[in-house]
Amino acid sequence: MNITVESLSRLPLEEQDIEIVERKGIGHPDSICDGIAESVSRSLSRCYIEECGRILHHNTDQVELVGGKSNPVFGGGEILQPMYLLLSGRATMHFNDGKQRTLPTHRIAIEAARQYLETNLPNCDVDSHITIDSRMGEGSVDLRENFEENQVIPRANDTSFGVSFAPFTETEKLVYNAERFLNSIDFKKRFPMLGEDIKIMGLRIKDEIQLTVAAAFISSRVDTRQEYERLKTEIKEEIIDEFDEQCNRKLKVDINTADTGHSAYLTVTGTSSEMGDDGSVGRGNRANGLITPYRPMSMEATAGKNPVSHVGKIYNLLARRIAEEVAELEEIAEVQIYLLSQIGHPINDPAEACARLVTRDRTHTDELESEIKEIMSRNIKNVTQITDLVVEGSLDVF
């Protein structure tokens, strides 16, 4: 196995002066597409296992959300034109086990999308606020043959790479946790007027962290402009109360800074997609849940890709697991993991696996290198565990 461990001669990001981190919440149009793509893939995988004994070829990472038109007003509002959700990509629709069978692929996909929307966008009426259309096709013959061969270890269906890093910096943890805090069940019980479309941008300049929060409000649950402004102040104070003591740096929070005397971030359903904001898979959070321009990132859309042979999904999730385990070593200040596949080769035999380190004392010992190679080798050999965890829904992919 080709495993390389090398040192980086630089300061860890935590000790650098500038850092930018972003997270798009569950109701952001791009995150909606990611969530639906992954939900469709999991539902198809479970159907394939039940009906055919194994997961068949599919990639449902082509989901597009076309924004609608709405008229949100304080104390009310209405949807004037529904959103449009297109389920595209590829999926196996026929299976021959001695008798040719047609699988209910489109029905499964649409049901998975509906269930996801009902669960995660409770203010969106799936029957009237959005139109769902499935136009999935079947994959190419060569990819289906590469995928469907009965092998113990699947073969990579692409030449691609996965990348991750660890540990999160203070800013990264803050941005990630703040969005989840605002979209948590407990917070929504106390602030039911807050929608799910919440985006947080974190900027750290030396010892100050500034969070810029874009948070959609439910127009029917906010009666006046005065109430809206009061609620923004209360939510800002909630964020500071929750996280200020956890930060070693000064924390500043701004909410809905685009508001003017005539405009406010109001929505009928809790997502900006109702008023023309479009969404697409892979345009938002990476596999670790963040957008981190100061870190290595892959442009691969993780959500919706098949969890058996698509290294664009598997290697990004595997790289994250490896990075988190390596970062537990006392000597490690920062680690980056890179995994490269070669199409047609077993996924447990990458063309290259590389760990790039920043150690606390800026040294690199043979003993540390040996320990890291063992961690990488063990996880790569057990790469097929990723498939089971994804199908179970145990791994977040955005």
C-alpha cells in the first residue's frame, strides 16, 4: 500500500492571524438538495438490499431545487409559485436474477424526497409548496459492470481523491455548533418563528471571532417589525450566552445584516428557496459539514453518490475518519489526509495515501510516522465499513 507521511513547515491554522469558515444550515437550498440526494441514495440502497440481496449501481447526486415565488408579510404571507425539485442522476431500474424485474426506482426516490422535506422543513407543505419530479436514468454499461461484479472488495468507479483534516479549530467548531444550536429541536421550541434556512459565516482576525448569521424567519409567526427586531436581539444574545464562555477569543455576532428599514428576512416556509434562491448538490458544505477555504477541500459532491464504489464519497468520509484518529495523537497539532483512487482498482488499494503533519514541536520522528501509517493502513483495509455506516445513516455527509 502506497502510504506517505510528510511534515509541513508552517504554523497550524489555529495560530495564524486570519481564518474564514462557513456552514449552510439544513434549510439552505444547497443543503436541502444534499439532504434529499443522500436520502434518496439510502432509500434505494435499502430497497436494493431487500429486493436483490445487494446494493446496485446508482448515483443520485444530481438534485436541483428551482426557487419559487412568495409574498411573506408580517403576520401572514403566501406562496405564489411553488418551488420545483428535480431528482436526476442514475439508478438501476431493472434486475435479472433469472427473471427480469422492474424496480420502483422513481417512486422510492420521490417518497424519500417527500419524507425528507416533511421531516426537515416542517413549515413547507409538500403537497402545495413544492413540485417533485424524478427524471433519473440508468448508468452506463461499463460503470454498471464495474459496479455489479460480485467481488469481496468493490472496484473504484472513478479516478478521484478524498481529503480531510483534523482537528477543527475553535472557529470551525463554533460555526459548526452554532448552526446546529439554532436548528436544534430545543431552540425551535423556544423560537418557533425561526426557519431552517440558517447560514453562518465565521471570520477570525487574530483574537476576535465574528459570526455573521443569515436566519430566515417564518412570517406568519412574527406580527410586527418591532417584534422582528426584538427577536433578532434575543437570538443574538442566545448565541453569545451559549458560546461565549466556550471561546478563548472575543466573540461578536451579527444577524441579518442585509435588513433595511423596508426589508426583513421573512419567509413563508423557512427557506429562501421559496422566493427564487436555487439550490444544487455539492455547492454547500463539504463532507465534514463546513466550507473551509483555508483548508484543503475536495470539489466532489459527497451526498447522493453510491456508498459502495464511488470514491468521491467513500474516500472523503474515510479521510475524515483517519484524520480524526491521527489528530488524537498527542504530538499532532494538525493533520491533512489525502486519498487517491484509480478507476477499476480495489477501493482498499489506493494509488496514494498521504498524511501531511504539523506537529506541536515541529519535529517528525520515525516512531510517529510508523504509528500514523498503521492508523491509515488499518482504516483503508476496513474501507467497506463506510458503506454500512452510510446506509444506516450513521455518517453525516454535509
